[in-house]
Amino acid sequence: MKFSKATNYALHTMLYLVAAPAGKSIGVRPLAEFQNVSPTYLSKILTQLVKAGLIASTPGVHGGYRLAKSKDAISFLDIIQAVEGTASLFECGPGHDAGFHEGCLIRSVMARAEDRMERYLQEQKLIDLVDRVDGHMLEFIRREAQ
């Protein structure tokens, strides 16, 4: 199973924002530079996180992004679903339902596995990783938080 690169950037960006001092914003340019990604590409990801209500944006020269939810309320699943959506990872193709009273037999196994993964990711909070953030990243966050 593989998530998109956008999910990778979203998770890391959210970790940076969770580690930032409360109420402080960080601009898209430093977040992009720190992750070695285009600010334009990261902006699109940040827009998805704003739409999901996870972060808020402040426009202007001294603007940036900050958390819109409590640090301890943000799960891995919240971020993944903001970027990837909530559609199932597995769908049976045409013709695979035919002849089975219960529908696609393989789909039922995959749905149970997906449910377990989602429950696990919902339990995992970014706040639990902040104390393990390396010094270089913490220095960056303190310097860039406005």
C-alpha cells in the first residue's frame, strides 16, 4: 500500500505546525524549502488542509499557516483523508460481483483490513511525535514561526 507524495508532505507540514508555538504561523516558502518541494505544490496541499479545517491561513506579508484545531486532536487519519479523500482503497471491478449473493468476496476482506488501518491511524496523534523532533527542525520552527 502506498500513499501519495502529497500525503507525505502534508503529514510533515502538520508535524511542523504541531511543534510550533501555539498560535504562531509559518509561511509556505520556509515550509517548502525545509521539505525541498516547490512552494506552489505545497500551497495546493495546504489548501486541502485548510478546507478540511485542520489549519488556517493568514494572508499578507507576515501571513502563513497555523493550526485550526487543538494539537492533541489531530490524527494521522485526519490528515490522510484531507489529502487522499475517504474513498475505499480497494474496489472490485465489473463482473467480480456476479454470481455472489454477498457481492465481491475479496472486497469484504479488504474492507475489514482498511477499517483496522483507519482505526489505528485515528488513534495516532502528531502531538505524540513532537518530543522526538530533531533539533534542526525545532530550530527551523522557532526561527520561522511568526
